[in-house]
Amino acid sequence: MDIVIPLEDENSKDDKPSVWEEFVPIVQTNDEYHIYMLDEISQPYNYAKLTHLLYTADASEVVNLHVNTVGGDLSSVVQICGAMGVCKAKVVVHLAGQVYSGGTFITMYADELRVAPNTRFMIHNYSGGIGGKGNEVKAEQAFMEDYAPALYRDVYAGFLTPEEIELVLDDKDKWMSTEEVLKRWNRKQNRT
């Protein structure tokens, strides 16, 4: 699979760009991949390699997704989560630092979760902007009024209570510590 840049030898004198210069660095070591999402989640094309890897990885491989993000573009998040949902490899999500918004969506699609001490985890209602002609703005807003609640109820089922999901949809942010995330994750996993 030529979508991954192997970890380079530190003594290499080639003028090749470093894996760490990629928007989403992907490093392969044997049958494991390490993917680093360490910035705001931007346009979907920045995640083409990541989603291709998730779609094509086989059951003998492990994908380690390292997440430290404030969140970002919802369409990119949905793209990544969709690929995680059908990935044949085991997907281990490692959280550290700040994991907000879209980063919390991605967390919900993990097969296994690891959370570093002192991680800050925050779920909130969607935010963004709508542009276009008046009728287009009204149509998209009407669509989002149905789409967002259904999405949140699906993504956070078993992790948040139904009441907590409704509070988030009513613009109440939900903050959690490492311990709280792990407690809820374990409860969610035991229900499935």
C-alpha cells in the first residue's frame, strides 16, 4: 500500500519531505499504523490518505489514531468516522491534551480507547456558518435542525445519557476529565 510514508532513517540525507511535514502524519511500523491528528480538523481532502488507509486496512493490522484537536469541519469528521466504522483493522484511539467537538465524535468510533492523564474532553452543539442565497440558507438551516439531533443521538448513544444529549443540543457544553471519559467509555462498551 503506497499511501503511507515509512518511518525514515535519521541518517538519511535524501531531500525527501519528512513524514512529519504531512498535514496528517501516517507512520507504518510492521502491521501497525500511527496517525496523528494534532491540529484543527480542516477540509476533507486533508484526510484522503487517512480515510483510504481505514477503508483498505485488513483485520491483521492495527491503526493507532492519536487525537489532540479542538475539532473542526463536520464533513471531514463524518468522512473519518464513516471510514472508521467499516475499517477491518483494530482502531485504537489515543487521546491527549485537548479533545473537543469533532475529536469527541472520532472517539466514539474507536474499537479501543486510551486516554492520557489530564486530557480535557468537551462535547458541544454544532457550530458553523451557512452561505448562499436566502432560500439556500433557510433550507440548510431547516435540514440541520433535524440532522444534528439525529446525528448526536446516534454518535453519543451509550456514552451520554439521553438527557445529556438534549442538554448539548440545547447549547450546554459537556466537559469531562480523563477518568470520566474512561468510565463512560467502559459503560458504553459493556452495553454493546
